[in-house]
Amino acid sequence: MGPVLPVESILPALRDSLRNGRGAVLVAPPGAGKTTRVPLALLDEDWLADQRILLLEPRRLAARSVARFMAASLGEPVGERVGYRVHLESRVGPRTRVEVITERILNRMLQADPALEGIGLLIFDEFHERSLQADLGLALSLQSQSLLRADLRIVVMSATLGA
């Protein structure tokens, strides 16, 4: 799966935090492996119960690139266990478990299904790049978690955000 990255040392604590709670904030420097290692490391957690992970990226190019990198690290094409959805383009399939999406896609998903059925974990990546779309997505996701889905986990990741 490639070289050992700094984020791997905190993965056990992150797993424990999500097993026993509903969310976490992960702050680690750029290049630590947050984006590509965290979703794959959490994929087989019991609490996820075969639900999907949504990884939110602020830009379409990043969403596509991250999905390709993670799929390649699993030795699969994009659209198998790892896929992506961006404006006017989708590469997901029936086996997709990690979906890399933009914040606008999340907001549309929340409008269509506020409970986010079939989603077990939302990961907001690069949250320090604050935007109206990201803030709205997080607010709506937290509302969904508190009113409709106590089992929904939310992780906010950033290189510079004060935890």
C-alpha cells in the first residue's frame, strides 16, 4: 500500500474515537496521509456495517485524483471499491464503498435525503479551505446526525485548523 505515512500512527486512536463516539477532528500537516489513508483504514470497521464512506474534497480535480490514487493503491480501477462523483461526472458502481465527492454534491444529496441512508461516515477533507458550501454541508450533516442518524459518524480533517 506504499510507504508508511505519519497519519498511520494515529489511526488506532481515530478508530477508537469513532467506535465510541460520533465524530472526530484530525489535524495533521500536509503530506501526512490524511486524504488517502484514513478512508481506506476505516473501510472495514464494524460500526460502518457495510455502509459507504463519503470523502469530501473542495475541488473536482482533487476528487478525481484522490479517487484514482486510492483505487490504484487497492489494485482496482476507479468505480470498484473507490469511486467519485463531481459535477457532470460519476464513476461509482454497485461495489463502491468510498465515494469521493465535492461539497456541492453532498449538499444536493442532503436535500434529496436528509438522513443520508446508506452512508456511515462523512469525512470533510481540507476543511481549513473554508467555503460556504463546506460550512453548509457540515451544518446540515450535524443536523442530520442529531435529528435523524445517531449512527452517522463525521470526521473533519485539516492541515491547519485549530482542533
